Amino acid sequence: MSSNQCVNWQGNLACLQQEGLVIKSRHTIDGIHVFGPDSDYTTLAISGLSLLSDECDIDSISVDENIDQFVLQACGYLIDENSVWSIQCSVDNACLSISRSHELDWDIEGEEMESEFHDSISKAWAEEMTAVSQGAFVSEQAYRSGASSRINFSSQQLGDIRIWPPREMIGDQRPEEAPPLSQGGVVESWTKLSAGGAPSEFSLRAPILEGIGTVFVRLDDGPCGVFLVADDNDGEIAIGSRVSFAVRKIYAQDGLIRYGLKALL
């Protein structure tokens, strides 16, 4: 593993070290790292693990109470409190370490965020957790049953057609399992949901974000999909733009944060 190799990674700041990795939100207020509008410890952990897994084998990992264990497992990581690897979340800022030593740290300047904006987004998420859905209600069971296949780009093959997300049947035919799709694609169309026209799940945050960006992406392996754009996206949405993906918070319902893939420009 490279020593102190620091990179911008999925909208975060990550530093690979001999014993693991430290990853922080790139956003700060008065020099203290704070979460972006659709990030938390769980999204930081998944982002960090995806980078660290390219450098070393992580068979299992222990986590603290700030991490949504279901989402981590849906991404393919085994939770084991006796694992040599552990995720330790900072109590002071939007930062965590993934290591075998529990002693990693790293200093770097982030990008200043307006405190009023941060407070407004945090309040909107808190209200959304208890709000009643007035849109397309998705039960917790439906969310949990489909999370892994969507997050991991699990795919199927039916003749010459590549299918994502997987389906049980298409007509009277059952598609065969295929390798996961590569996580990249090109924007074929896009739109922005206005503050007044956003579904109820996004209505509290849409005015603060000045609309919700949505892209129609043709994935490199063929299938197309509609994805929200990461809420802290600082790139320009344009037809023909290449995108990658990262797990972020999508919306809250029935007291549960729903996580999924968002597009990164």
C-alpha cells in the first residue's frame, strides 16, 4: 500500500496510509469538516472502502454505531466485530478512518461551505425523516430487497440484451445472471426538478438546492438508467458528459434514510 497517497475521491478527500485510510468530507465550516448535503458517515465509509479495496483485501470489518450496517452489507462488505479491520468515526468532524491500528489521522484544508446552507439542509433531512410521503411510496421491504442489485450494478443477460436492474421474468423468459456492469456512462439527457415541482420526498431540500439535478445515462455496458446528480456536484451537467457513480443519501421515509447511487460529473 502506498504511504500517504492523498487523492480527491468520489467528492471526498482520501489519504492512503500504511495501516489503512483516512477519508474526510471536502466541505468545511470555519476549518471543521462537515458533511455535504447528501453525505454522512455511511457514504464516507463506502467511498473509503471502495478505494482501499483496490489496495488490499478486506474480508470483513467492524463498524461503530454511526454506520448503517445494512447498506454496508448491501455493498458486499461482511460485518464482524472481531475483524482486524475497523471503521472509526470522528466525534468532532465529518471524518473516519478504516484501519488495522485505530490511530490514523491526517490534516488537509477543505472547501468552505456556508453555515446557513448547511444548517438548512440538516434541518430538511431531519424533517423529511418524519414527513408523510405524498409521492410514490416505497416500502422498507421493497427498498431492502432491491438495494444490493442496484448499488452493485448486478445485471442479467437475455440473448443479446443486457438488463439492469435484474428482473425475475421478461414475458415467459427468465434472464440469466451476468457480470456486474462497469460503473461509468455518458449523459444522454438531463433535467432539473424545480423547487416547486419536486416530489414530496425532495420538496424540503429542493428549494435549498435550487432544484434537483437528474440525468439519463447510457452505461458503458449498454443499459440505460435515470440517476440523481450528487447534491454537492460542482460540474456542469451537459449531454455527452461522462459520469461515474457513488453511494449517497437519496431520501428519507418512515424514519429510514434510503441510500443509492448518484451520478458524479
